[in-house]
Amino acid sequence: MKNISIFGTNSDAGKSTITFIIAKILQEKGYSIAPFKAQNVSNNSHVCDDNSEIAIAQYFQASVLGIKTSYHLNPILLKSGRNSNASLIVNGKVIQTKDVREYYRDLDTLKPSVIKAFKYLDKRYDCVVCEGAGSPVELNLMDKDLSNIFVARYFKTKIILVADIQKGGVFASIWGVYNLLPKDLRKNVIGVIINKFQGDMSLFDNGVKIIEKKFKIPVLGVLPYKPFNLGFEDSASIKNFTQNCKKAKKKVAIINYPYMSNYNDFEPLILDKKICVEFIDSNISLNRYDLIILPGSKLVIKDLLWLKRTGLFKQLKKTKTNILGICGGYQMMFKKIVDNNCIEVDKPTSIKALGFIDDIIIFKKKKVLKKQTYKIFKKRSDGFEIHHGISKKYPLYYQKNNIKGTFVHDLFNTKQFQKKKNKILNNFIDDMKSYLNTFLILD
């Protein structure tokens, strides 16, 4: 069976979701399937079974398929860095912080890692479903594109286009992307999926005929828009989630600072009908909430400064409401943060933090990457760590009065949530696959 590339006709077309839907359908047909993304740009990451770091989208896709996770699923990851720099993670480990222009200039040096990771998966699975990035035909960037053109051409993958109809101009986007693709890749396009359709599906019947007759591109399916509060990949996800708070008995505030990371920590809360979740990005009163969460942060010092600028820092210092800090948020709870190794800053820096915990955070060059079962807050939790900051006195967690914090992610990921998650996933995939012509994909 040939490997598959999922190309979006625009950014945020739903490639990550379509990738795991297609992969799951093929798996249910009896094939062994792995997801893959050559290069991802995301602050939202997860620690794998081999203690490497990959983007959350590929980790989530692998969890849907029930396969072991490793850096091979996402060999190149870029995370926000200071100024115009980005943290470069290759084969699951931080290599260095690079200027973005320097990164693109040295792109050819990363291709061997992509090739090696793909070949590793290709040997072990019947089909690799490769998620593209953004649009595949940004003409000024096509020669710097690892996830779309490079993978499709080097590995001769079948190509499925995904078009987001909600954005408008769906015909132009399909026609434009198809005709801007290099000629050698057009012949590998097996069809297009129209995504996020709202309303009466029959209203697009004529649209399907136009695409198939005039464009000569098979339509593999028209998928309805359905809210899906799982697998949050980026900041757009936390703006698009839906929640019915009518039956909620508890209100939770999550501080939405600019470099917040690991939004997936809160999916169990969003799916809990007894909890109403709000993401806070301005200095509103925090007194009406039952719990305030300081989430993970890719740039802890910058987000701490943001707390001070907005006035939320003063509110947090005064409130008697329960506060939970996770990873970056946990580090903000200490007396101060010291970054003499310039992990997040240009010159050695020491900054006063919230002062809830009687110790200081020291940023170390080597990032802690662990995935295991932890004993914290008097119970066992399966989770992971991903941080540069270190506390000597409280290396894992702290709890006193209304203050609670830990370096460990996935705190709310209980067995009950897993059952609920699997039920939602199965229902979602079953619904979506009823709209897809899988024969065309398998042909």
C-alpha cells in the first residue's frame, strides 16, 4: 500500500484531524498505520515512550491508533524562542536555539533526519500517513518546505487535499493549490476532502459535481463541522472549543499568557460537564472562580513579566482562591527564577516571582524529559515532565494551604477521562467515515 500525504489548501484546514481519521479508517481495514509530520511548529508537545519530545498532534494521532510513540513520528520540531529565535528539536532532543532565517538557510542539513525517521516507520508499517504544514504551494517557501513537497516528492506519496469551506473561496483554493503544485506531484493527487461544512449537506451536491467535472479531481467526501474538544494543537484550539456550562458546579480560570503551552492538560476539565473552564487573558477579577490554574509556558520569564504588566500578578498574590501551577506555572510560584545560562533570555537574568514557595528556580541547559508514573499529591499519576527549570527543595511538587504546584503534566488524565475520550473519539471517527469514500483512498 502506498503512503499518503495530507495537504491543506490553506492553513488550519483540519489536516491534523483528517490525518488521524484516514489513519484510523485504514487501520480498521487491517493495515498497520503510523502518523508522521516531518516538521512541526508548535509550543504544544509531549514526551514519548522513548523519552523524546514531539508535537502534540503526532502524539495524539499515535494515541488514537494505539501505537508506541517515538521521535520518528515528528523528527523536527520548532518551539518559540527569544526574539526571532526558535528552539530547534531534532530527533526528540533540543539541539540549539536558532534564528529562524538561519534555520531555513541550514534546512538541507535536517533532511537526513526526516528521511531516516520516515524510512524507520516505512519498514515497520503498511502505510505512513503524512501530515503537511500550512499550504503546500507558498511559492516563496516551497524550496524550504520539509512537510509537504519534500516528503511527497522524495517518498512518492499519494496526496489528499483538504479544503476548509468555512473560510470561503473553496473552489479557488482547490483549483489554485492543485494547479500550483509541481507537475510531477499533480498526478499523485487522488482527491479532495471538503471539511467543516455547516448546514444542509445537499446544498453542496452541485459543488461536488463542479470539482469533479471541471477540475477533474475526485471528491473523497464532504465532512460536516463538528466541535471536537480533543487534541488541542495550537492557540487557535483554545479559541474554538465548545462547552455547555449550564450544569457546571465549579468554575475554573486558566491564565492564558502569550506563551502558554500544553493546552491538552485541560481537555479533561473541558469535557467535564460539572466544570466550566474560562481562559483569562486580561485583568478581570479572579474572585468568582473556584480554582485558578497557571498552565505550562514555553517562555516562563516572558509570561511572568506579562502577568506583572496586566495586573494579574498582584491579584494572584492577594487571592485566597486555590491556585494550581503546572510546569511553567509551577515555576512562577517560587521566590525567584534565575536564568544564568540564557535559556530564555539574552543575558543572565534573575527575576522576582510570586513567592508562594520558599525556594528558587534555576534554569539548567539540559532539558528534563521524562514519562512515567509519579506519586504526587498522595496519589499515583501517569504523566510527563518537560522543563529546564529545577528546584532543589521541591523537585517534583509542592502543596500548602491554597497553593499547589507540580512539574508533571497530564494531572487530570484519569482512567475515567480515558474512557470518555475513547468514546468521543470512536463516535467522531464513525460519524466522519460515513461521509468518506474510502474505496478511492484504498484504490
